[in-house]
Amino acid sequence: MTHCARPRRYKYYLALCKMLTAIAQRRLNVDTRRLQTYLSSPSTRSLVERLVGKSYIKYNQFGTITGRLTTHPGSFPLLTLRKDLRTVVLPTNDVFVELDFNGAEARVMLGLLGLEQPRVDIHKYHQQSVFGGVVDREKAKSLFFAWLYGSRAAAASAEGKVLETFYHKEQILDKYWDGKNVHTPYRKEISGVDEHHALNYIVQSTTAELSLLQSLKIHELLKSSSSHVACIIHDAVVLDMRQQDMHLLEPIKKLMSSTKFGQFGINISTGKNLGHLTKKESYAYG
């Protein structure tokens, strides 16, 4: 018998595996009538054919080097499915409730620098505090993501230089990148990372694991109820809630917004199918 040493982050991997297994064991409630409608349309037939016979979400927790989830072959392809096609997924209880962070990556960066979290929409915060109000909110949002995840040209642009100065990129790199490997606040190591990708990997990995850790807290809270974590879509957690459990939404909001990097604003949306979720609260705090 071969014995392998426990990974350094074994408890986290085990807890995440248990939650993802619980999700994988729940059969999706697929609206077959709507599915047939999409199948009869030439514009969506090829996309929807991938869904036929796939009724379970089977996540791969080791599918990316940053820790973001992927799905296994044969899984319901939730993470790559067009949003409008998600309408075929219905709750098994009464309603879907989606919780996601307002500007997760930017808030993680503020946390990595030990700075206070603004209690406003993060992109409006950028609009005023970074760009001095000379751009609108949507432009501020696109500039931030272009700088963080975009090309070298975006990083070298005038706006990119402003963001780099505001977020003290070098301070983050000095603390979490040794010139070759990234070491995140969650003790995850990513090997062989060059300077161009280092900040991206630090922020993306930390954000992904933060979101999963918050999902784990909510999963534990719901264990004694009939409601459950239905799925995780990138940085958002979707709950399948019974009406009599809706009183749990307040403690759930507190769990989601309370992070090791401070209080994060969260957005809350609800709906009767996974493709049409209506925002009920924006920038809420628990």
C-alpha cells in the first residue's frame, strides 16, 4: 500500500470536496419543455444538445492553477453555459438566491494592502477616488479589469499607471511573489510565475478561494435545513431556498460579507430559474 503525505491544506481541500460532492449528488431540476424549445431553434440547437442527458453538476476543484472551479467532462456545463440558456434550470425548492461580491477583485486588492473597504459600489469608488470623476462608472470598471487581466498595453496605458500607483502593485508583489513563485494569503503556492502574470494570479487565486470559503460557511449553516447550495458560478454562490428558510438570509448575508479582508459589499438576486435572477439588494452588508 502506498502512503502519501497529507497536503499542507488538507482540511480545506477535504471540506471543499465534501461540499462539491453534495452538489454533484443533487439532480438538477431541468425544465424539459423549455429545453425542447431551445432544441427546436437552429440558433441554439447545437449549444443545448450538450445539456441533454446531463443532470448533475460535477465540479473539478483542481481544474485550474489558481483554484477556480471547472467542471468534469460529462457534467452539466454550467460554467460555460450562456446565461440565457440557464433558464432551463429550476429550483427544487421555491426560489434561487444568488449572492456575489461587489467588485471582489478590487476589494481583495485593498485587503492585501491592509486598506479599509469602502462602503459604496467599488466601481463608483474607483470613478471618484482613482480617476477623479473624469470617467463614468462603466468606464472605471472596464479600465480596472483591463489593467488587472488585460494586455501589457492596458497595463502600460496612462489609466493603467494611475491604477498601478493607487494599488501599490509593487507592495503586493514584494509580499506574495518571490520572483518565481506566488504564495497567497491562503498558503496556496503557484510555481513558475513571471512578473506579468504574478499580480493577476495573486488576485485571481485569492478571490477564488475567498469565494469558496464563504460558500463553505453557508453550506454548513444550511445543513440543518432543507435549503442548500445549488451551485457556484465563478465568484457567486447560488442557493436553492425553501420559503420557510428565508429567515436564514440575514445570517447568510453576514457570513458572505464578513471576510478576512474586511466587510465586502454583496449583491443579492432571486429568481424562479437560473437564467433570470432579479437583483434585490446591491452593495449590501451583513
